[in-house]
Amino acid sequence: MSPIKKKKLIKLRKKLDKLDDVLINIIKKRTKLVNNVLALKDKKNQIVDKERINKILKNIKKKSIKNNIDSKITKRIWINMIYAFIDFEKRNFKKK
């Protein structure tokens, strides 16, 4: 890699790192909201709502296409995020 390309790569990686910081804060906010949702659930079987998951994924696909983003990327991100939060809810569910 040429020195010029190396310098550009370093700048781009710094921008990615700053964006990761923003994403971390968004995930923190989302986690708080998920916690609030979890507090409303009475039974553990209420955690997974397949109808809601399908609705979310359809909306993400539409938004991805509208914003000219590869919808396969966003679908994979959202599926992973949804199931990560399902796992979080299962681990944090408290019986009433």
C-alpha cells in the first residue's frame, strides 16, 4: 500500500471509530428502552413476538431500499440485534 493510501486508510478508520462511538450510545439508549418494554411483560413467552420481528424486518428493508443501502446488510444487522436483545430479555426477565 502506498503512503498516500495508508494515510487515507488511517483517516477513514478514525471516522469509523467515531461512528462506532455514536452507535454505542444508540445501543445504550435502545437497551434502556428494551428494559422498559421488558418490565411490562408478565410471562417469558411474551419476549419473542414473531409478528413484530417480521414487521420490523419489512420496514428495515423498505427504508434500506429508499436510502440506497444494501438491504442484505441491514437485514443481517437487525436480525442479529433483535436476537441479541431477545437473549438480553431472557437473561433479565424477572417473574412477577
